[in-house]
Amino acid sequence: MKKKSKKNKNSNQTSFYFEDYIETNKKNKILNKTNNFQDRIYLLFFFFFSLILIFSIKIIHISLDKKNNFSLEQKKSNFSLLRRDIVDRNDVIISRNIDTYHVSINPNQVKDKKNFLIKLRLSFPDLPINEIKEKLNGKKYFRLKKRIDQVEKRKFWALGEKAIKFEPFQARMYTHGNLFSHIIGQVDYDNYGISGIEKYFDRELKNKNLIDQPLKLTLDSNIQYIINEELKNAVKTFSATGGGALLMNVNNGDIISLVSLPNFNINQRLTIKDEKYINKITKGVYELGSIFKTFTVALALENKLVDTSTIIENIPRKIKCSIHEITDMKEHPKNLSVEDILIRSSNVGSVILAQKVGEKKYKEFISKTKLTKNPSIELEEVGTPHQLKWNRCKLETISFGHGITTTPLQATALYAAMSNGGKIITPSLIKVRENKNLDRIISHQTSHQIRSILRKVVNGEDGTASLADKSGYYVGGKTGTAESYGDKKNRINTFISIFPTVEPNYTLFVMLENPKINKNLIYNYRGVKTKAPYNTSGWNSVYVAGKIIEKIGPILAINKKEFSDQHVVEKFN
């Protein structure tokens, strides 16, 4: 039994050593696997840590490096303007350069040309598809459309054609479309000014040293809009072929608004050759009619030949000059005071006053005022009045505005001088400018007398411009009805006003070309409802001027100015 026990013991001992070996071996293998797994984890951790560290360093580098700051603000600053902005007197943008595109195509990259043309026709029906089809069959790279906007760019992009290429360039954008078309002008595709302000100041607008300083104009966008709308309505109301308006500061020549109709959208870059689209205010040359009577009366007063109350007796119904007869449109009393000649707008009375002044003094006046010379303004689109030949009867016809041509700009500037104390001012579209060493054409006293008469033309019982008499504005002015020089069929109805007449700040010129009587229009004429009896400026241009003054007055801060009626009387007496 003991042996057996011992044997069993030996047997158990042998079994024990075998099992211990196996178990140990298994543990070692598991341990090795664990170590390998941990090594891989460490390796992956190190790899990801390295990536995080690299990206962190890169982010810090980018954030600290100003040159690589890709924010919207930095992107905007990288936009290098080729031309300066143009703004109005209130810093409202009128003209600015923007990033835009031409769209072109490479025919060699178009896989399905037929399908492409179908999509192009559906998306852009205005494109010349037949012309594009011919070019598409060729191999030359060509332009599909110049100067596309963002909407068009998205539509071209949506066609899904990789052959389409967008060519970036800087384009000039005019924020008001056609509102300033006759003033601002245009630039070509290379950003060179080709008309208007853009051309006149082309070098200054491209000056890199001034690129951040906008070119500031004297114009007021709000007033320009109001006058443009009223004039546009008037052209429609009176079936006119065109019109013009000019608002100017009488003391410094600042042009606050200049409108010429018809106008056009300068963003469309159209070539316009029709003469009806000229700038009627600066380039149009006209016989302006009875507005010249103010100059005749002013010369007679200035030379102490008469006073405003001087009675001109036995004025004939007509005056014969050479083979011509000069008459009045309607019959006037035989005896008229000097101021009544202007208030009633008597042609014959004006002739008598001009003969008192004499040809020599009238020549000197026209020469000094440069009425028959090219107007001075920051535009190249200016007219040249016809050469004035002082033949027989020229003095007589000039006295009431016939036989002499000028531009509305020059006539309005002269009315400014008539009302500001006699100082000749130079009209301007640029804000940073001063009128220095101003010449004087009439004395302050004569200017005062003229303002008083012009006020009576509007508010007097016999005046021809009562439709412009708007309460609180003390408007004065003179009507003019004439035929276009060289074209007797072209009728010009004008009205030049000044306001407030006691202390003038502004002069407003309004002109209608070929207006007709509106048989359906009812006027409130001195408290009476009536229709127009004549096709004269008193029944159309004056009517329009009154509506304009009533609307722009509050903007100009002259509405209900602190003038009592008694104060007005005292100023004029």
C-alpha cells in the first residue's frame, strides 16, 4: 500500500510539472499579445497626437499671420479699385466699381453641342443663338456674353457645362440707372471715361493716391428724383417731345439738380445717336424768348434811363423794323410802367426800352455775360450758341429774346446773377470749389428792383406765372415762349424762377419741348377752376415749376421761412 501510494505520488508529481509548463507557456503568449497590442495603441496615439500637434501649430500660424487672413473683410480689402467712387452732396453713391464677369466658352470642351444650344436658348432667349451655333462649330474660344450680373452668372453655372468660363473684371455700376445719365456719363470696358463726368474727370478718378476719396458732386439724389418724376409726368400730361430742368444755388453756382428728358439707362452701355437724347440743359441751343426781357429791363434800370415806376406812354400796337412787324400776343394798355412791361411781357415795350439802352451797351452786356459763348461746366457735352450778327433790327429782336441763342445753363446762371446782387457766378457740379473775385453785371439796387418785379410776375394780377405762386416760398420768375432756332416747328416753353425772392437762394429753370394743350386738365387759376386758353409757358412750364417747388421746398429747408408778409414788403421797399 505504501508503494502504491508512493507511485501515485510520483505519478501526481509528473502530471503536475507537465500542466505547469503548459499553463506558463499560455500566460507568456497572452502577455506577449498584450504587450504588442499596447505597443500598437501607443503608436496610434503618438500618430494622432502628432497630427493634432501639426494642425494646432498650423492654425496658430494662420491666425497670427495677417497676410493669410481669409476673412470677408480681408477679401474686401484685396479688391483694388481702378476708379474712385462718385457720390452726391449727401455722400450717396452714384457710381462705383464692382467685380463682375464676362462669360466665354471653349467649343472643344463641349460634348453635346446640340443639347447645349437647347439649354442656352431656354435660359437666355435674347442671345444670338444662330451666331453662337456657328462659332460653336469652330474651334476658337469665344465670348458668349459681356458683363453679366450675379443672376446671369448663376444661370450660366446651372447649365452644368464645364466648357463655360467666367472671366473676372471690374465694371462701373451706376446705382440710379437713368437718373443721372446726362451728367455722369459712362466708361468703356477698359475703365476709361467716354462721356459726362466720367470723361471730364477721367484722370482724377483713376488717381491711385486719391482712390479712397470719392469725387463729391453738388447734386442731390432726392431732389433729382423728385424733379425727374415731375418733369416726366409733365411730358406725358402735355404730350411734349422732351423737357429739361435745372436747379442752381444763386450764390455759389452749385447745381443741385439737372434733368434732361428723354434719358437712358447708362448701365446698359447702349450707343445712342438720336439727337433727342442730348443734354438739353448744357448742349441744347435755343431761342429762349421772353426771359430776355428781364435783361432788357435790368439794363434800362442800371443805366438810370428809367425807374420801375416810369411810365412809357403811347406804346403802339406794333412796331415796324425793316420788313418785319413786332407785335404783342395780346392787347395791353397804351401807357405802361417799366415794371408792367415785364409783368405783362410786352414785346413792343421791351423794344422801346432796348432802343433807350442802345446797341453799344447791349453788346457790352452780352459780351460780359458770355451768353453767346460755350457754357462753362465740368462736362464736354456743351452747346455752341450761333454767332450773333448785329445787323438791322438785331437790337430790337434781342430785347424780347428772338434772334439770339444760348443754352439753358447760361440763361439760368444769368438769372442767378440778376437775383444775387449782380454777381456773375460759374455753374458747377463739383462740391470742392469756390467762386472768387466775382464780376458784377448790375448793382445790388438793380438786382433788388428786378427781384421785386419778378415776384409780381408770379403774384401780380397781370402776371403771366401765377400758377407758380406757392404759399410760403415767395416765388418770382419770368416766362418764355419761343420757337427753336432753325426749326420753326419746334416750340420751346420755358419758365425761370427764383425763390425766395426776398433773400434768393435758388433759381429753377423748367422747359418743355413741343407741349400741347391738355383739354382734360383743370387748373386752379387764382381760385377759379378753368382750362388752359393758350399753349404758352404760363399754362404748362409754370404749372410744372410750381409743383416742383412745392415738393422740393421742405428738403431745401425754405418752406414757411420766417418771412411775414410785412417783412417781405419792407425788404422790397
